[in-house]
Amino acid sequence: MMIRQVLGKFAVSSAVAMMIIGAIANLAESVPITDGQTINGFIRAASRAYQFKNLARPGTATQTARGDEYTFTARRGDSLEVAVTAEDGSTLRPAIALIDPMGRQVSYSENPNFFKYQIVRAGTYKLLVLARNNSLGRYTVAIDGLSAAAAQVPLADQVMRNTLRLRAIGCGVPNVAKIKIGTEERCTRDIEPGVYLYEDATKSIKIVDARRDLIAKQLQVSVLDRCPSAGIPVAQITIAEPQDGRDYTYCATPSRFVQAGSYRYNPITDTLTPLSTAIMGTTPPIPQPPTTLPPTTALPTDARRQQLQRDYGLAVLDNCPAVRSAYVVVNFPEANQIYQYCAPPTRFLTAGEYTYNPTTGNLDAAAKPANCTITIGGICVVK
């Protein structure tokens, strides 16, 4: 057996008893573990607390300890073997508790270097790796003795091992990379910390940047893939990550409301604080002189629509709805025509009707033009 080969001299069996202790409180997210697998774990001060009984001492009160939770599927008659070993230099004093498919604690050991248990009920078991006497530290947990049918490797583990070739560890460890594979999640330290998404079509992972998505959504700006070299005006936005306390900086294309400059964004209060002379659209921006395009440069198909999206962060609709009271409606008077666009309101522009002022570049509040009774495609056809 794998564990005998690894631990050889350790052959301590724990006392086995069955006792219902009720629901285990504060269960952490379980980490699946399969036959023949070894996982690195780390119990720290922020780890979840579990309730358990020392079944070797009948009558003792329920105890609480920090720890990690693992799950596995077993068949009746399987000879389960578990080994938990504190890593060199770790002060951890590990213990393990085994919970059967009915939610009952069926075993406990304070010397889990080599733990054995004969499975009497088929199903999914929970293995709690606990830290005795408030100890903390890193450890490895290995499992063996499950039948082939019960030890079928979950798809997420197959992807980690065979496709991505990454070593999975417990997600309770800080500063890890979390990879979402289908409906499951696996963690590793083999790549940079962050949240990743596995794409089965390309057999690869891509990072999911929640901070970037939050900035783009809340501030209605176009976030760049990377900050450009010095000399290019951008809105540089810094946001703190609650997980590790580090600051992360992103660059975005300036807009009418978030001009070029340095800012700090607080996602809790949803506030953007300037860190330089740039100010956030609380005062009208200074009008810029018109830009003359080179003769060979053609105007965009719909420059007005692109301007609303780029400068004002509006998600312009393809067509204005019949009822527009809940939308931002922008009129562009040009010659004898009025071009009209509609978009959902944003944090900067509330629902209502506006007229674009070509002199200042602002959107001025306006009533619906009285001299136009019918518009088609945003163009006034009947006055």
C-alpha cells in the first residue's frame, strides 16, 4: 500500500467507536481527495473551526479546533488508510476525525501518522485534519485503500494532473491560485496567485480579474490591458485587494467623468479619490479645441454613438424604446435634423433627456424638442 511505503515504521491504529455528535459547525469548503493522492495543507489562525469528540475517551466534552476538511467516496469493505504528517519546521500537532455519510463522527486519532479504518457504510466521507492545542503549521495528507470504483478521479483532478500539470493543494492556504474547472475549484501554488477559469475548448486557463471588471463596471471606463509608457494620458486607478492587502493599479482611457490623472478607488464606499490634480467630473471639463482629421482619415460609421460610449461611458442601445422615461436620451441637433440616442442611466448620468452642446462638449439637460413630432431612427422627419 502507498502509505506503508511512505511511512513504513508508523503503524498506529486509532480506537474506533461510533457516536452521533450532531451537526459539525462552521464547515469549511471541502477539498476532494482521491485514492493514492497526497495534498499539502496549511492550518493557520484564520482556518475554520470544527467541533469533534475524542472517541478514545468516552464521556469527554465536545472540543473545538482549527482545521481543514477533505471528502472522499468509499465502498463497504474498503480498508481506509490515512497519513497526516507535519512538515519539517512546522509546530502543528495534527489530529484527524472521520465523519461518515450519515454525518456521524466514527473515528478520531491524535497520532495520525498512520490511521486505519474499515469502511462499513458506502458513501461520501469527510476527513477533518485538526490542529490540537491551538498549534498551527503546514502538513501533508495522503489517503489509500479505496476500491477502484470508489476512487474514480474527479474531472477537476484529471484536468489539474493531466492537462494543466499543476499540483493541487488545499484552498485554505493563503496566496494561492484558484482555478475554476466546471462547477469545481482547485488551488495550487505552481502559478501566480489569482482567480483563473479553465476553458475546455482550448485546454488552457485564463486569469479572471474581478478588480478590473469592477472598475470597468462601476466607473464606466475602458480598462487597458496594461499601463502604457510615460507620456500617454490615462486614468491611473489604484484599488486595494482585501484578500492580501496589496495595491493593484490599472490604467483606463480617460472619459468625460474620469479624466487623466491618478486615483484611488474604494469598492466598499464606491468612491473615487483623486491622487493628483485631475478631478472626477464634479466640474465641467475644460473644452478642448476641435481636432482636424488628416484628409486620408475617414470618420467612424457613427461618431456620435462612439463618442457617447467613449467619453460618457454610456451603453448605447441600437434603437430607442417606445417608453424612454427610464433611459438617458441624448439629442444631437445637426443642421435641420436631430439624431437621438438612448442608453441605460449610469452613476454619472441619471435618466432624462439631454442635448449635446458642441461648444462645451457637455450634455445639457433639455426637454423634448417641441418642433419635432415624429422621429425615425433618431432622425426628425415631421416638425
